[in-house]
Amino acid sequence: MRGGDIQPAPTGHSIPRRVGVVGLGLIGGSFARAYRAHGWDVLAWDTDADTLDAARVETVSGVLDQASITSCDLIVLAAYPAACIAWLEDHAGLLGKISREGAGPLVIDTAGIKRQVCERAFALAEQHGFAFLGTHPMAGTEHSGFAHARADLFVGAPLVLVPPALGDIERLQLLDRAYMLLEPAGFGSVSVTTPEEHDAVIAFTSQLAHVVSNAYVKSPTARVHHGFSAGSYRDLTRVAHLNAPMWAELMCANGENLSREITCLIDALDAYREALDAGDRDRLRMLLADGDRIKRSLDDDNRH
Amino acid sequence: MRGGDIQPAPTGHSIPRRVGVVGLGLIGGSFARAYRAHGWDVLAWDTDADTLDAARVETVSGVLDQASITSCDLIVLAAYPAACIAWLEDHAGLLGKISREGAGPLVIDTAGIKRQVCERAFALAEQHGFAFLGTHPMAGTEHSGFAHARADLFVGAPLVLVPPALGDIERLQLLDRAYMLLEPAGFGSVSVTTPEEHDAVIAFTSQLAHVVSNAYVKSPTARVHHGFSAGSYRDLTRVAHLNAPMWAELMCANGENLSREITCLIDALDAYREALDAGDRDRLRMLLADGDRIKRSLDDDNRH
């Protein structure tokens, strides 16, 4: 392994902090770039050697491995869910050992679903005695991979935190530590929730949006729409372009919630279709006015 | 009526041209503001006296009526489809008379569906002998009404033109005249098509987008999504906020096309749901990859 070429964190007026990033895709790469831009030392690990090499040109100063984990203040798991769990299982013993010595990092995952990763991670953290917090940075683009990672990807974005079941004081301490350590990412707002609520809501706000966008372009009419589309079409289909293996993993791990949301949308769409087929303009107007009213009330809620 | 206070178009180095706008909503109001900003004299008519008064403060110099129609170079019908047809029926005789005298305006409609308006308008234009062209400016916002009208609403936007069946030379002359007269709006690109093709494609690119967005927010989960939503949710639900009476009229006049597109989307969504319910991650990945591939190929087509 290439762990040997890591230098000790340089010292000076202030000691730069060190973050370890597992998985240099869009999310992990953006964490790496954001922390690097804030003067942190960034270590990383990725299954793809070329990606790791590319990241080492400007962003990453060394490989995150058994030896270097000890020196990290924060470890960000940004691989696919199953790979994050596998990494944690491999390193839980070591993380527990350094934590007992009083120097362990805070470990967070950043997966788009929280039950699958958090259930296992909470159990490992409790068993081995290290600090773990589930997170979901609500940011992304329709592009994936380190090449699209940006230091400002999370600036102003909402962050969802999913802490383990703890006493009030331990919980506050854990969240305070997270706020401090996550400061370089620049999130705009923070919510705290449970894995169950997170997955139920995310099925609607994110996973359903990707399914609908991806399904939308499958109409045969899509092939002849040249020059006939305005902003509504562009917005509806923006996230049709997606990382299929990643989303398939996230969606299958949240299958029940997402299936329920798809059913809900199909039922709603069916009502408009029935009104159209019956030529019932009053009914259609009421259906549209109802959606308009809901949308305005949601927008009002989000402003307050 | 208030037509009496219209002044003759001022003269000088160049004679300002004059446009008449029927219906001062978002679209008509934006035409009025764009032409005014380009030095044209703008006349208008609206069923709502308050709107007309508001528009006369800065944009509209007089009321478009029987007397003032004669002096217009261009008349833009921007009311709801049925109201546009009613206006044309009321004024077809006069338009024919001034056209025979060699001074008639080009009349365009701007409705979001083209068969209903164009069929009647083409017949009236042929019968009475005036120049009519169907248009659909592919621009808008989720807000409606004159208050949201903007002089730059159409700048860079696609414009769809729907000419009547004419000989090649007459058709070219009509389109050339339209290009010249529409120049102040600043459209970015122009397509020419038939009413039938327009309505089939618009059911997919615009009407379906509005139905899906409007249906999306009807999930009970929408009420608890506070702080959990990123760009994909915002984009999917942007046009949920809409003018229900207007869209109900446009959609019902294009019911067969739109119903077919809704069916197509429901069938596509059902395939993802089946894969989720079966826990079939490979199948789900293939469905997602297929949408991704189609989206990328559509984006490539639109770049060339």
C-alpha cells in the first residue's frame, strides 16, 4: 500500500486538521476539495487507483489506511452503502482502540439512505466504542465522479443528521462535535432526524424525483420534441441523467418507501387522465387547483 | 369605450410601428412590454379594466378597438383559446376589409395549443382575406398575470410557428413577414410545424410536465419534507404552481394527446415499481440505465 508516503500533519501557528475520505466520487471528492480549500490535510481511499492518483495531484496528500486513520479528526464515508459498511466492519476494531486512547476521529457516512448504513454502523460504534453519525448532504448534480466534484458543492445546501440513540447530553456533544467538524463544507441548514423518517421522506423528495425524471424521457414523443420544449420540460428531465448502479442500490435498499410513493403518484396521475378522458374540464380544473394550492402552502411552510 | 384618446403614431426619423395586444396576461403583457421597450406603440385590450389601467401607466398607449385596429402592423392574440377565437370572429370582417385596402396587420395567436385556434383562424383568414399565423412562444413562468410580465420573457426562447396551408411562395412571404414583425420579442430559435404535430409534441414537453409536477406534491409525505429536499425536488415541483383555469382549458382541448402521454408515463413508472417490489436490483439498474441513455442521446440531439 501507499500509506508509507504520508507525512505527519505540518505544525505551525495552528495545526491543520486532517480528514479521511473513503470513496472519491462526486460527494467524497467534493468533501475532499472543500476541506483542502479550508487548509485541512486530506487523506483518501478509493477502489480505483486512477481516481486516487488524479485526486493526489491537487487535493489529497496521502492514502487513508490503518496507519493514517489514527491521525484523522474526521472520517467521511462516501462510497456506496454496502462498501461503507464493509469499510466500517474492517476498521471498527482499530477505531475503537484509538477512541479508547482518547484520539479517535468522528466517523460519518454520507449515503442517500440511512436505515441500512446506520443500523449496522450504530451497532459497530456501540460495540467498539467509537463516535459515528449518519449524515445526508442534500446536494448533488446529474453528473457523478471525482471529475465533477467541487469545493463548493455543499455551500448553502441542507444537511440531514441522523444520530444514534443516546442520552441527551451525549447526543448534544456528538452533534456539537459534528457542527464544528463539518464547518468547512459550508452547509446552509441542518435537520436532525431518525433513519426511519429520513428514508420515508427521501423516497419522496429525491428518489421519486429521479424515477419520474428517468421515466419521463421514455415516451416515444421524446424523439421528436426538437425545438418544442421550454423550462418545464428541462426541469422535469434534468435528473433523468443519473448514475444507474448507485441509484439502483439506494432505491432497492428503500424499496418499500419508494414503491409506496410511486403508487401515490400513479394514482394522482390517473385522476387527471380520467378527467381528460371524460372531457370533464371542471374536474380537471379542480385537480390542478388542488395541486397549485398544496404547492403554494408547501412553499409558504418552507419560508417560515 | 376609451378608444378616443389614442393619438396618431408619432412621426420622426423613423415611424414607430404599432402592435395590438389582445389579453394582458403573462404572455400578452410580456409582448406589450417587449415591443414598448423597442420603441413600438402598443395598443391593448383586456376584459379586466383594472389590468388595462395598470398597463396604461407605462406600457400601453391606448385601447385596441375597431377604430385603432386599422393602424396596427401586428396583432397578438394572447387571451385564452376560446376568447381568441371569439375576438377573431368579431373582427374578421374588419381585418379582411383593411387587408383588401392593402394595410392590414398580421394577426398571430399565442395559445399553448394550436389545432383548436388555428383551424378556426385559418378558415376565417381565408374566408375574409387577412393574414394569420399560429405561434407558440415556448416561454413562461410558474406565475401568471400582467404583474409578472417581462420585456425579456421571450429573449432566447424557442418559438414555434404554425402557418396555414399555402403555396410555397405565399408561405415564405408570410413567414418572412412574421420574422420581421416578431424581431422585438428576441426569440432564440424558430421551428415551423403543423397544428397536429404541435399539439402531439406539446402534450409531452409542456402539458405532461405541468400535470406531473402538480400531481407530485399530492403525496402525504409532502407535508413532512421540511429540510430534506435538494434541487431534484425543487425542479420536479416548480410548475406545480400554475394557472388552473387556463391549463384546464388548454389540456382539455388536447385531451387525447395528453391522456396518451400520461398513460405512457404511468406504464413506465409501473416498471420501476415492479422491479422494486420484486427486490430486483439488476432490473431496476437496467431501467435506470435505459432512461439515462435516452436522456443523454436527447441532449446530444439538441446540441447538434
